[in-house]
Amino acid sequence: METGPRLLGEQKRALIHEAVTGRFDVRTGQAYPAYKDSGVEWLGEVPEQWEVVPGRTCFREKRKELNSGLREKVVLSLSYGRIIVRPPEKIHGLAPSSFETYQIVDQTDIVVRPTDLQNDWNSLRFGISPHRGIISSAYMCLRTHDCLVRKYGYLLLHTYDLMKIFYGLGSGLRQNLGWSDFKFLPCCVPPLLEQSAIARYLDHASSTTDRTIELIQRQIALAHEYRTRLVSDVVTGKLDVREASAELPRSGTGRNREPVR
């Protein structure tokens, strides 16, 4: 029963990858008129008018600003590629004073979980913050230079994350990412107006897919709940199944079967 949501999720990821790497023009729904070799094996060809530049041209590392004096109260978390607010009841084992060691994140900062590449190939490591708040200082925050629309910059890194590009980078025993791993990362850069068009297109497509997935998951949950309640009612005698079983179609040798007494 999970096939529907899983398939929709895969289609969503494929759409993001194709739009951000220029496999089609989001404004027309068609392939671009001409392509060129990006010079990067895993990136392949890109639209002719796009540039391919090193990461330091597109991104910069934000200096960590600690939450001294507990100035910010909103605790954020990176979960499945999304920055979410952690509700107070979900914060376990952290005294309020410990939040002074967290770093302050501004709205639209790109947050990176750079740790433990070697042991975790499943997590999505990039998120763009919709809120101002605080997050673990173990994370890295990136901002974009003028050549990149911030949302497109996040989508580009998110796409590379889906492609598992970062698992060939990193250093140390657990392959942690550092700024040096982003400085020379090949980045495909469309014209600014086109970046905005890609971000708007994917915002709309992703929100539509997410709503469909949520609806299917809710229907699945209701079906499970109904089945559990039905079994419980039958087993505990709250529901008399004799009348219902008499209406079931007969099968087998053709001989009539007696209803359950």
C-alpha cells in the first residue's frame, strides 16, 4: 500500500533533478534548443546558455553566530531535507542553557549537515530555512553570491545530494564535509530569471505532489484503522458476522455451504 506515495516521491525527485540540471526548460516543458558538454562526467550536458562554475563563485560559508544570552527561542531541526520547527514537547534532554551553544539561522539560509558521510548514505543533508531560529552548531550554513537565486542554490545542492555526489568528498575517518569541499564543486548556473522560473515551477510541482502524498497516506491510515477496529469488533463479539457471511458469494465445488451458526 506504500507503493503510491513511494512512486510519487521518486517522480518528484526525478523532476527536481531534470529541471535543475537543464534536461528540460520549465517555461516550455520541452528540451532546450542546444546543449554543450559541461566538462563534468556526472553532470553531462547542460543547456548552451548555462555556465558551469566552481562552488566558491556561487556560495559562501556563513560565519557561525552563537545564541549567546538565549536571544532566539525557536529551535530548528533538519529532517528529510526540510528545516522544521521542533515543538517544545519534542525537545528531550536539553536544558535551556544548552541552546546558547546553538547557532542562529536566518530565513533562507541553506543549512548543511556535514557529518558522518561514511555511515549514512540515506539522509538528505541540505535544507533551506523558512524561519529565523537556532540549530546545532555542528551544521554548516551557506549563503549565495549574486549570481545565484538563493532558492535555486538550495535546489542545486539538493539535486547533487540526491545524486549522491557528496559521498565522494569529505575528509577524516567519518568523511565530514567542510567548506573546501564546496569551493571547487562544479555548479550549473542558468541566467537569473531562469533560476527564478525553475524555483517557482518546482515549488508548485512539489507542493502539489506533497499534498497528494499526504492525502494517500491519510487514506491508508484510515484503512488500517478501520481494519483494526473491524477485527477487534468481530473477535470481541461486538459485530455479529453470521448475517454478513450468509451474503458472501459461494465458491468451490458448487455445493451450497451452510451459513455460520
